[in-house]
Amino acid sequence: MISDKQNILSEIKKIVGEESVITDVSRMYAHSATINSDEVKYPIGIIIPKTAEEVSSIMKYCYYHDVKVSVRGGGTNVNGSAVSIGGDFILSTEKLNKILEISKIDRTATVETGVITEHINKEAAQYGLMFSQNISSSSQCFIGGNIATSAGSPYSLKYGTIKNAVINLEVVLPDGEIIWTGKNVTKNATGYNLTQLFIGSEGTLGIITKAVIKLEPVLLSSLIVVPFTHIEKLFEFADLFFESGFEALCMEFLDKKGCELVTGFLEGEGRFKPDIEGLLWIEFENHPKFDLEKFHQLISEYTPEDILYADENTGKERLWKYRKQIGEAAVSYSSFRDIDIVVPRSKSLLLYKTINSICLDFDFEFIVIGHIGDGNFHINIFNNKDKDWDQAIEGCLLQIYKAVNTYGGTISGEHGVGALNNRYLDIVMSEYQINVLKQIKNLFDPKNILNNTIIF
């Protein structure tokens, strides 16, 4: 192991150029901070390679000399997986930012993984196509980070998470070897599915540098926003929606406290009545199979409130504003811990009641946001700056995660385990399962130099 940081930096600069290595603390902050904590650990430096070949050379050097590397994309994660552990390098993928090809025939996009996710949709739209994930942070997050965490989105109700959209990956392994995980085909029954192994691996097995992603035809859709004055009626209606055979692109939920928070953030714009306990967004394809009249008859039995409706031409984005800006509202309000849990859809009401009971017992201020259509809920628990905050949040999470496991769910639906949740892995996995995962990690990274505090 080389201990002289200057020697290490000198060798890395030879690979990528001096301008692609940041060591100034003030400039490193933007590549090191998270929304979860005011505390920042600084790396030896930030490396910003421009090609997969440069990534390969960096990893060959670091692997040989036992230098640890943490991978960072857009930095929007909330699970502690894109930060320095101290004494390592942060490798930023921000310059791997080219959309290489859009194929209208194959309906695929070939991209480097530092591309901002929203840019893929803008480019695909010129071909009458779209990327199937409308991720809330898409204007900031990178597609590589989305793939590494197996991200989901509101549209996951129809299309599944990002793992359903990825066809092939170029990956730089910890020792610097570059591989493609598959072929650019939608059917592949040849051997183990390495592509799916790297999706959700959170940068622990390799650095994803290119991706071939499936695109979908652009859909025309309509949006309904339904206020509820009784929270149980909201969840009962969500169950009945699916039980009655309806289908949707997405079904989203925001609780009363979340409504109040985002209303304040938007300075009262479109304020809802004070007795509203929750909002439900349902977006559906403009298709004859969606019986709007039957839908109205059904929902009128569950809420007396006026239903808001919009289509492509009548302000759909305006109705989405409250849901899409809740993240910004939360960040502007306070630092917080974002919990990403998922249970079978039929257990959603039970989970919601449990969340409220536990968080209130700990006297926390919190909001609940839900991809209610697939049983995936986010709890933003705000940091009250109390000296016992760390101890209290750990106790709260422990109770919530144990309940989630009892209900047949798990501790992350779309954010990944990261460094913040790895201590809870044994709640939802057996010791044998965890050891199998560790053996896979050891196969690819026997020196444990890549994202070595993530997952385990």
C-alpha cells in the first residue's frame, strides 16, 4: 500500500490529467455532501474520468496499490452510498455524459452512465419514444446511479423498476477489466444473467460506464387527483381499484402533513381544505378500457370531495406539482432521514398505521409519501437537532423494519441499502443469504476496495 498521498495523486493525474482531479476542499464539498447529514468526510481527491478506458486505468492502479474508491453519480441518493469513507478517492461519472445512440427500430438508447436521466427522455421524445421511469429527481440524477440502486418511480406500477428496462451494461471491474454483461437483445437465455446482477449492486461489484436501455412508445395519458377526508377510505379505495380490475400508469399518495409542507413551500398555491387527510394521484392511459364513468361511481362512495382531472392539453403538470415538489419542500424544511420501505400492496394500510404509531411514539415530525400502487412508501423523518436524535432514529427504524419484515416486505424498494441501512440487513435476510451476497462481492472484489461500506 502506498501511504504517500502526493505520490498517489501524481499517478492518478498521469492517467486522467491534472484538470480532472480535484483536491481543493471547497471544491470537493459539492462531490462529498448529502442531504442526510451536515457532516462531510473528505477523500484524498475527486477523480473525474472522461472514458471507460480511463476508469479502467484508475481501477488497475488503485487495485494494485490497495487504494479504496467510492463511486458517485448525480449525488441525489439518500442512503449514504455516494460519499467518501475518508482516505479513499471519489470517482465521479459526471463526464461520462454522452447519449451515444437512439435506435427507433430496436427501441433502445445506448448511453454513458453520467447522462442526466431527464436528458434521455428529451432525446427519445424526438423519436416518438420515452424512457419508462419518470424518476422524481430525473433533472439531477444520473442514469448510472439509477441502475446501480435499481431505482423505481411512479411509472414502476406499469413498467416495473429500472431493472425491467436495462438490456446490457458495460462495466469496469475492481481490477480494471472492462466487460459487457450481455448482448443488445431482449431475449437472452445464454448463461447466468450478469446484467441483472449488476443492477442494484450499488457500485460494489463494478463501475457501470455504459448502458443499453429499452425505450417505450410515448403514451397519451390523463391524471386524476382525489382528496380524501378519511385516510382509511383512501387506502380502502386503492385496494378496490385493483380488485375491480382497473389498471394505471401510476398511483401516488401524500399524507396530510406532506400536503401542508408542500403547500407552505409553494406559498399556499392551490391550498387544499384543512380537513383533507390525504391525496391520491392516479394517472392512466387514454384507452377505451379505462371506464371513467365506472371509476367516478366507485370513488364517489369513498370521498365527497371534488375530483381534479387533467389530460395532455389541460394542465396535467399543474396537478402533478404537489407530488413532484415534495422532495424539494422537505429538503428546504430540514435535514431528514428518508426511509424507503415496501410491502405487498394489500398490506399498505396496515403499514401506514404502523408507521404513524411508531413515529408518534418517538415524538418525531414526519411525512409519508407513497408509491401506493406498488406498496412502496417513503417516510421523511425530520431531524429535530436533539442530542439523542441518532439513538432515537435507530430505535425507530429498528421497529419499522421489523414490522415491514413481518408484513412480508423489505427495507428498500428503490433506493438501495447503502451505508445507512446495512446494519439492518439481517432483519429481512437470513445469515445464509447474506453470506451468499458476500461471496459474490468477494468474487468480483477480493480486495474490497470498491464502495466497501455499502450493503454490508
